[in-house]
Amino acid sequence: MNDKSTFFHQKNTINAGGSLIDFTIPKVMGILNITPDSFFGDSRVQTVERALIRTEKLLSEGAELLDLGAYSSRPGAIEVSEEEETTRLIPVIEAIVSEFPNAILSIDTFRSSVAKASIEAGAHIINDISGGELDPLMFETVAKLQVPYILMHMRGTPQTMNKLTNYEDLFAEILAYFSAKIEKLSELHVHDVILDPGFGFAKTIEQNFELLNELDRFKLTGLPILVGLSRKRTIWKTLDISTEEALNGTTVLNTIALMKGAKILRVHDVKEAVEAVKLTECLKH
């Protein structure tokens, strides 16, 4: 790594659809899964009407960002065609934009065509679990759209990632991955980049805890860090409980993430995450 390409002044704002989002105080991103098979049932919505009901709930509880996904990325998830993913997403995006025009919408997709259609329908941010690895046109598309980009670390695909967990140095390899991707995005004039270390994606439970413990080291990139630990296997497997019982564990790990510099919490349960932000912010005064 060299200073010119990998080290930045701390970036605390992004421009999302003309709205300046300031991460001086961390933000909460509510999850809206337009799928039948996402791992946590309460986040699933399969009709526009139910999507609007969940959107209202998430916003009323304090979500400042919403993350919409129509392709489940849980381990072993069923493949969904680009056409099906787009068909699921667009009516929901259009309805939310109409009913909640001030909502900031992030689209969880690794496909450039879905990203383009979603932004044209009124969404604001692209959240790519593959970091451009699964669609070589993604970076170019984001550059043309001039929208913020969430760059996540993953190996393989949702179908294969659980077999790709061998690392010599977990943090160093993820940081090198981010460094190379940031440089490519910078060359394309994509400057509003958020990093997601990818908890649970090509990482074992032990590696997830190691990554959380070292989360503050990603500050050297100068970019905002998103953490997605909500109700994941790392929590319920460690505690020997169900996904439905994993809210308390989620709050504990989210609190640790905030204390280590996370700027966005991607969660199923917004109210509790907002409370975690408010309480940890009190430690700074």
C-alpha cells in the first residue's frame, strides 16, 4: 500500500440524490427484503403494500437509509434471474418514492443492469456484495450513474462463499482488496464510497469476531464503514439460540462496532439500533 492510493482524509459525507448525508453521527439502515427466502422472516415483503407498511415502520423508528434487496444473499441462496430481480424491485422502489419522497434508498444488488434500472426508478445508492467481482460492468455503471457505492468484501458467490474461508492474514487481505478496488473506483471518478467488511460472507464465526475486533483499523482508509451483523449466524450459533432470539446479541455487537468506528448499522430492527447509536454517542461528550 502507498500513501497516495490508499490513505485518505476522513470522509464524513456522501451525496445521495442531492441529499448530503453526514456520518459524524452514525446512521441506521433498515433492511427491506423483497424475497421469499431471506434468512429472517420479519424482513421479508413480497407485495408493494407490505413493502410500504414495513417502510413506514422502519422510517418511523429512525432509519435514515433503507436497503432494498430482491436477491437473497444468505449462504446457499437460490439463484434469481436478472429479470426476476428487476421485476421484484422496480414496483417497490417506485411506490416508496411516491409515498415517502424523502426516503434514501440503497439497492442491494451485484448486477449492473439491476443497479441502473433501480437508480432510474428513483433509488440513490448501490450496495454491491461482490465489490464488482460478479459483474465487470458494475464499476463503470456506478460511475456513469454518479451515485454512492457500498463496496463489500466477499469471495465467490452466495452459493460458494462458505467454502472460501482460508486466509493467511484476514485483515491485511481484506484491506488489500479494498485498496485495489478503491483505486479503480477513484480512477472512474466514483468518490462516494462506503466500505463493508462483509461479516458472514466467506468468513467463519471465529473470523467474524476477529474482524469486528479489528474494525477500527479500517479507519485508515478514510472512508465510512458499514456493518451488517444483524441476527446473523455468528450471533445465534455462538449463543445456541434461534434467529428470532438474536436481537439482544445483535445490539451487543452493534454497540461494539459503533465504538470501533462503524458509521452505518445495517439492521432488521431499527429502534434498538437507533438507541445503540444514541447511547454510544453520549460517550463522546
